[in-house]
Amino acid sequence: QVQLVESGGGLVQPGGSLRLSCAASGFKTVEYILRWARQVPGKAREWVATTDSDSSYADFVKGRFIIFRDDRKNMMYLYMNNLTPDDTAVYYCGTTYNHEDFWGQGTRVTVSS
């Protein structure tokens, strides 16, 4: 059973940093593309970053966020730096397994002074 569990969210001041974690189970992360997305209430979920053999980022996080995977631990991370209030959202980790998209329950990030 594929399961993804995010953690690490919280309240941070503008300019601060957070590290989000994603614990995967039910599949071997080394064999799959992993991604982060985020969602603000009332808006569609938006893609943030993907890690495969390489990494790719949405323009609004380039240079500030780093996606990292540790396949030995079946984990993925999102290092978020220089956070702004616009980064406030629920962050989700996801994968596509057997042609089906799976997402975790999300972890809330609030950037506020």
C-alpha cells in the first residue's frame, strides 16, 4: 500500500527557512519520480518541484528551494530558504505509482511575522 507522510511544517518568519520531510512506504522511492506541490485554500494545487534523475523547480521557488531524496531511507525532503508570505500553503509530496497519483495528507507552512 503506497503511503506518503509529510512533516516539518510550521510557522516561520519572512526570510526564514524550513525543511519538509516526506516518508514513503509501500514502494521503493529509487524507482519513482517524486514531487512536491502546494495548495492555498480556494486555489488549485500547484507544482513546486520534482526529483528524478535530475531536479526541476517552479520558477517561483528557483534559487530558494532545494528538493533532495534519500532513497536509502525511502525519504524525500524540501529545503525552503528565504521564505515569503506568498509561500504560505499546505505542502504535499506525491508520486505516480502504477499510473495512479498518490499524495500525502500535507503539512502546513505559514510564513508570517
